[in-house]
Amino acid sequence: MIDWLAFLLVFVSALVGTVVVVSSYSLGVRLLTISGRTPIVTPAEFTDAITVVTPAEIRQAEKRAAKAARKSPLSESQKRAALVGAWACFTLSGIAVIFGIYLIVGEHLIKIFS
């Protein structure tokens, strides 16, 4: 016999957890970009990579990011508030992930250490 109420509870909590993690992380990246700190990740070079980014292309992307940061209409205090908001979103995302891990293995850890 299937306990459909428990199944629905797990489904809804997984959906809500996913929405919280993805939304808070993406909002954090957006706020980080608004604050003028565009995250530039240089791609790793693999021997079997489909596309290889040249150092000139990386410099060009960094120049575009710096130009976009200079053109920002926000004041310094607004940029600082956006940065604080970004880190708050990243923290919320991390807490949600840690809480999800706790829900999965928490009871087992309590039994082990008891």
C-alpha cells in the first residue's frame, strides 16, 4: 500500500527546496553582477574540448565586464547593498542545501552518535 500523503509531502518539499536553492543562487549571481563584480570564470583547457577559448578572448571578455561595471548607473552605496544582498542569497542557498542534507542523513547520524 502506498502512502500517497507522504509521497505528496516529499514531492512538494523537494520542489520547494529546488526552487529556493536555484532562485536564491541565481538572484545572488544577478546581484553580484549588478554590484559591479561580474563573475568571470576562465574555462579549463581540455585536450578533447569542443571549443577552446584563447587568452585573447578571455581578455576581451574581461574588458567587456570592466566596461559594463564602469557604466553602472548605481551609486556606491547601492552597489554595496547589492553585494550584501548577493552574499545573503548565496548564504540562503547554502543553508537550504545543508538543511536538505540534514533531512536526508540527520536521523542516521543521531542514531550513530547516541
